[in-house]
Amino acid sequence: MNTSLNTAAISLPAPAPLLSRTGWTAFLAALIVVCALAPVLNLLVPASSMFHLSDYGVGLIGRIMCYAICALAMDLIWGFTGILSLGHGLFFALGGYAMGMYLMRQIGTDGNYKSNLPDFMVFLDWKTLPWHWALSDSFIATLFLIIAVPGVVAFVFGYFAFRSRIKGVYFSIITQAMTFAAMLLFFRNETGFGGNNGFTDFKRILNIPIATPSMRMTLFVLTGLTLLGFFLLARWLISAKFGRVLQAVRDAETRVMFSGYNPLGYKLTIWTISAMMCGVAGALYVPQVGIINPSEMSPANSIEIAIWAAVGGRATLVGPILGAFIVSGAKSWLTVAYPEFWLYFLGLLFIGVTLFLPDGVVGLLKKLKGGSK
Amino acid sequence: MTPELLEEGARRAEKHRATLTAQGGRTESGGREAGFSRLHTPGEVDITHGRILYLEDVSVSFDGFKAINKLSLDIAPGELRCIIGPNGAGKTTMMDIITGKTRPDEGQVFFGSTIDLLRYKESEIAQMGIGRKFQKPTVFEQLSVFENLELALKTNKAVTASMFFRLDSAQSDRLLEVLHTINLGDSLSRLAGNLSHGQKQWLEIGMLLMQDPKLLLLDEPVAGMTDEETERTAELFLTLKGKHSLMVVEHDMSFINTISDIVTVLCDGSVLAQGTLAQVQADERVIEVYLGR
């Protein structure tokens, strides 16, 4: 047939590599900074040197890296699949609480009441551990719960929401209501999560004291590695055909259905993966800040995750990570320097990004790079 | 079924077999006559009774408005059927019912003789081999032409299969062939959102071809196309006829004149007239609904 002659001239694009050459270079650089540079600057360089990385700095960057994981997770579900969740703070908090329960049990009898039970239970005059604390003694079980609890909650919620074809702003509102309801539930003392004080005063993790410089650095490195690992996972998901189906769901869901794909499975998979990533971020966050309480589930926290993604640039993966660093960095500086202006700044930032940077910081950088050529 | 319907079905099946043999193709039974006792394979379209699509007494109403009213219609294998009708006649609603988007209040919809379409979801119906083109061209605007076609490709469409999917060489050839057919070979890596309206229509038709459907439902496929593009579309449809069955909803009468055998006129949710284009154009009732009194 003559068609074969003509088609031979066209070559199909090869499957995209996981990262470009520059991408891998930047990835390796980030890996070196997290695993080598930061520990050396913090632990070995003396405090008097200008190159010393302060403990405050380690804590701050460690925390922001947890936020960046959440922003990355948000990008998968919002940027690529077009489903705006305003309840991701819940999954973050669930992972945090799972870790917090383990850390509470690790206090042992060193609490104020010298009891085997966590202090708040003694205060409430409870004699035995509630059933849902059964696995909190085991670190392995805790690791499992950190992923499983947010995963199961997200799966069940997502199954019913996506099966009922709830979309757009309705879905966002329901997720917001979900995290708010969970917050009210966790505020109550009788649910056994420490009420409005939550969990704090942690002493040890794996029987090693938690408040030492080396433990702080270990958690920092672990968080950095998790962030980088999740980034690669997200890249892999997005560069597979799976990722293109997600974008297709975002752009024209009916066409996806009439092309023979059932969007339910796709949405549910990415939604659950995204929630699990947030759970892991929460679990890494809690030992670093030393506290978890229901305010982590407040609607404002979830909205902030969406802001990180929007500021950095949706559907870019790198963008939301940058966004988390930019916004949280600005927050930690402004709330110290000009505490009363932080909320105005956040509002202005959101308006500014929506009006002038629809593709976020990454979009701006791309435009500048394109313009200079 | 009445004896006339049975006989008509037998005639159609015979005609379909004759076309396929004339085109050098082979029927599913390898060119042999159909036996009277056949094993029924679930999920396989049974066209031995001469019908690939069969609607009987289908009705659906939205808030009291009868969009489809006792509609009965059938399509023979390999047929190219044109559907015309004034606005609000129920053409798009009928396609919604066939593809599972809308559930009828009553009636039966069969794909072949054995598959009850009312039991399946949109995605399952698409996988069985019914492809649909929308009135407004619907492509994945943020993906390239290549990626659009790749997504439509007939393959395992489960989540895990998509995670590990690699295009094999047979599939690449198929993709290139379709790309050539729809004349978008040099726009391979352009974003679908940047294509012209007519090119988007072609891309959507290409996506249908990638699905390799047995029945194609095309809602206004040449709307917004230039005369030349329309002509090429007509040629394409005529080559598809025979191997595939097509149902084309169109308003462009010259286009219909080029491609049609039988034209069905829908009005107020049921069939008003059916026949060749000349026949229906001469029909008093058709003139009345189109021109009014």
C-alpha cells in the first residue's frame, strides 16, 4: 500500500525518560545537599563560622520539606487530575497522629504522672489503653498505620465521592467539610487523641532520645530522602500512560469514558496515593516539631497546601515543591518580623498569582527563559 | 419478532457477508454459512441476525419533556446510516442512550443480538466496540496529537496496565496508519488544543479509529470543516463502510447525499420517515417539520 511509504517518513516520539540530563544533575545536587552538605554544615562546622547551619535552620528546612511533600501530593491530584482537594490536611494529620501515638508510648513512665499510660489518659482517669492504641507500642505497626490509615480513609471517601461523580467545587467543599468534621472529632477528649492539646512532650524514638542534634539531623535527612523519593515516584507515575490518562480526565472526562477507560479507578488510585504521601509527610513532621494537635486539621491548613501548589505552578511537580519553600519561608520570616502583616501578604500573594502568574513561579521562569532566547 | 423482521435480518446478513467477501475479507466463520446452533460467547457481538444495533420502543423524558418517544430503529452490519431531523428531535439523546450516558425510562437497546447495552457503563460499552464522536469536538487539549491517539488505542485499559504500558511495533504501525488517514502526520507532537477546528474533528475521528470500533456514532462530524475537508471525510466514511457500521447525524445535505444509502428522519423523539435521501425529501411530513406550515 502507498500509505506505508508516506508513514515511514514520520517517526513516533520515543517514550520520555524519567528525568532529563539537567533534571538528573539537579536531583543529584539536591541529594548531596540533603545527605552531606547539610549534616556537615550543621554538625561539624563550628557555630562561630558563617557557614554554620543553625539548629533553627535545620528545623525550619526539615519542616518545609514535609510541607513540600504535601504540595507534591496536591499537585498529583489537583495539577494533573484537576481535582482540587481542600482536605489534604486531614491525611497529613492522620499520619502525624499515628506517629504521635507511638511517640507517646515511647515516653514510658517518664511523664508527669510517672504512669505507664500517656499523661492525658491519667488526667482523664482512664485505667487501660483504648482499643485503637493497641498497635501503638510497635514501631513496625506504626510505619504500617502511617500509610494505611490515610490510605483507607481516602479510599473509602474517594470511592463514594467519585462513584457518585461528584466534581469540581462540590468535591472541594466536601473535602473541606471532611477535615473540619475530623477536627471536631479529634478535639473531643473521649475519642482518645488527647483532645485539643493533642500529643506533645515526646522523649524518645526507637528508644533513642529525640531532642539531640544528631537525631534532629537524622530526621532531616530522612525527610529529604523521602521528598526526593516521592518526587521520582511522582515523575514515574506522570510519565507513564497512567499520567496521561489523569491529564485526559482533567481535560475531558467524558472523552476518557468513551475511549474505554473507567475514570473511577484512575481517580481513586491517584487520590489514595496522594493521601498516603501526605500521611508520610505528617509522620515525619511530628517528631521534628514535637507536637501534633487537631489544629493541623483546620481548613486553613488544607487551603495553604493548595496555595503552595498554585504559587509554584500546577502540573509541574517541581513547582509545588518550590512553592512550599517560597511561601513557608516567607511565612516564617514575616510572622517574626511583621507578625500583623502575614495574612495580608498571603492574601496579596494569592491574588497576585491568580491574576499575573496563572502558571506559578515555574511558569514565570519558563517564560523568562523563553523570552531571553 | 415477526416473520418479516426475521426474513429481513437474514437478507441483511447475507448482504453483509457478500460485501465482505467482495472486499476480500473473511467473515468470522471463515466465509462459511452460519450454522443454526452456535455457541454464544459472552461479550462477542452476534450479527448473524443482521442487526448490529437494535432499539425497540425506547422512551426517555427529562422533567416531563419526552426527548425520545417510543423510538424503534435498527442498523445492519456494515451499514452507513444517516440520521437527520430538526433541532430537539432527540438525535443526541439517542446517542447518549446507546453509549450509556443516559438511561432510558423504558425500551430495549441491543448491540448485536445478545448484548443488552442498558446493563453496561460508558467505558464498558466503548470497550465492546461502540465509538462515539461528540457534536463539539472533544480531544485532550493539553496532550499532543500522538498522545491523544495513543490513549484511544484499543488495549487493556485497567489502571495497572496503563502504568506499565509500552507501545509495541504493531500498535505503532496502526497509529501511523491512522495518523496518515486523518492527515495529521506533520502535527504529531503539536498540542491538540492548538489545532484548528477541522483538525480537531479529524483528530477525534482518528481517536475513534484507534479504538477499532464495530459501530461508530458520529454526531455532526463535518461541522466547521472546509469543503475540501468535508470531501475527504466523505471519502473516509465510504471506505469505513462495510467493515464498520456507522451512524452519522448531520445537517449538511450535500454531505449526506454523497455518503448515504438510507436516511432516517427523527422528529419529536421517534422515527418520522426512512428511505433514500430523495424519498425522504419528497415526503410531505418531512417537508412539514422542516419548513413548517
